[in-house]
Amino acid sequence: MIILSTILVFLVALLHLGFLTLEMFLWTKPFGRRAFNLSPEFADASKTLAANQGLYNGFLVAGLIWSLFLGANGYEVKVFFLVCVIIAGIFGALTVSRRILWIQALPAVVALIFVFIGK
């Protein structure tokens, strides 16, 4: 279970690295606009906000990766950052798109369950 929970935490971190990339570097590019269904005008007008959002995703990535380097001592750090991801996913689902619940929160919930089981 510990190996599976580690893999799942790592996958959640990779997901957020992808979000960081989309929001900070690809927001105004065709791929980023397609991913978020944005018009070129809206993407240009909101690119600074998106970059800020991407930076916060980077902090989640850093925390999740840090928790993995801590090994058995990283349990509380894993729980904290996974809960942060879940809360962000729920907020995003309530305020932006229900899809965020499945893309962001659900993987973190699954990882958190396995972190609890592996304890």
C-alpha cells in the first residue's frame, strides 16, 4: 500500500505540474486556449491571473514532492497538501466548472485514501 500511495501522490503532483504549465506558459497558446475553452481575447486579458494561479499549483507540486522525499516522516505533509488540492478542486468545481471536481479533487481523494490505508 505504501508504494501505491507514493505513486498516487506523485501522479497528483504531476497533474499539478501540468496545470502549472498550462496556466503559466500555455494559457495564450492554441493548446492552452483549447484546454480551457478560451477566446484569444480572454486568454490575453487574463494571462497574468492564470500565471498567478499556475504559481499556486507549483506550490502544491513542491509540497507533494517534498512529502515524498520525507519518506515515512512525510505522512502529515502528504495529508496536508492532498487536503489543499481537494479543497482547491471543490472550490473550482463550485465556482468555475464541475469538471474540476473529477480532474483535480478526485485523484487527490483517491491518493489520500491510500495514504491513510498505508499508515
